[in-house]
Amino acid sequence: MTKTAVVTGASSGIGQATARQLAAAGFEVVCAARRAQRIEALATEIGGRAVVCDVTNADDVQRLAEEVGPRLDVLVNNAGGAYGLESVEEASVENWRMMFEVNVIGTLQVTKALLPALKASGAGIIVNVGSIAGRTAYEGGAGYTAAKHGLAVMTETMRLELVDQPVRVTEIAPGMVRTEGFSLTRFGGDEERAEAVYAGVAEPLVAEDIADAIVWMATRPSHVNVDLLVIKPRAQAASHKVHREPSESSEPSTV
């Protein structure tokens, strides 16, 4: 029987790379994201299925669960995002609300909807895509770090609650990953500021690095639970400590 995986936020970046690598590993992948054209093209490319889904929309999530059906082997909760880099004093309440909705509530809704199918597989696994921002704080990142800390605690709590169920609960926490959209979204489309995040960093991680790690986690034997995998480029010691060429100016790492 072909195993099935769901990847949210599959239209670009880490989600897209993960969908490709899971398909290469033999999974039928349900590609879920808001951008229909992108996920339909991806699903065609990898022999998967596309479901237009905004994880913050309960009706969309219900449709996703109906498309998945009664059995699911892997759920990669990848949909997320950061908005803004203001101090708490200057913070946009709307940006904070958006970050909690997609990173925390969206993950909650998708997980609740798909847990019965994961249990039914007899060896399901949830991989939540967090961040090192879920472990440390940095100036200007309070909204995003609070949301990712929330996701981390949700993951830990689910592991306790599901310990007697055939479902593993894991988190991958990437550091600096250069993808097509993360920093651009954070800075409202400002390409110059987005590029400055990676200025002088010889080799930030790329989406394929994270996808490779996610697939490794998801394909361990069913008795092996990788609770937390923190993964950073060699140039990054911490969210605030990144080696850069001295002549380059840059934004904070903002992971």
C-alpha cells in the first residue's frame, strides 16, 4: 500500500521541497496551500494531489480532511510565516494576530482534523516545522518568537497526550534558511531589506536542506521519535550570532 503524506504550505520554499522529496521517497503527497496554480503544477509534477487550503479557514481544513480520507501516514505542518520586525512598543497588533493564526491556530486546526486518519494508519507521524525562534528571543521578533514558542509547546503537549497512540509527534526547528518568500513576506515585499538578511552569509541553508531532514525524520522506524531537530547553517551560532563578511551590511537574521 502506498503511504500518504500531507504537506501544508506546499506552494513554495520548504513545503514545496518537502513535497518533492517525500514523493521521491515513495509517498503519495497531498499538496495543500492557498495558491491553486502553484500546487496544481506541483501535484502534477510529483504525481500527487492538490488541495487549495488556507489553514486558518476551518472550512478549507475540513475539505482537506475529506480529500485525505480515512488513513494518513505523515503530516507536515509547514504553513507559517513572519510579519514585520518592529519592537513590542511599535508592534502591529494585526501582524501579531496573523502570526498566531497561521503558525498556531492553523497548525491546531489541521492537526485536529487529520489526527483520526493518522491514528488509523497505525504508525502516523506529525512533523511540525518550527524555528529556532521558538527557542530563543531577538529584538524585533517578539510576535514571531511568541508564535513559534507556542507551536513548540503545542508539540510537546501533544507528545504527552498521544503517548499511548500510534502517532509520533516531532518538531524541526530551522535557523537561517534562504527561501523565495520568507523574508520578502516579513518585510512586506521590500526586496532590498529581504536580501539584506542574507548579506555576507556564504552558505545559508536552503529549502532542500530542511526537506531532506524532514523526510529523514518521517522515515525513521515507527518506534523512533525524533522529538526535536534543530538545524542551522554552519555560519549561524544563534539567532543573533551570524558570521558575515565584514564589508556587508545586513538586517538581523530574523529566523
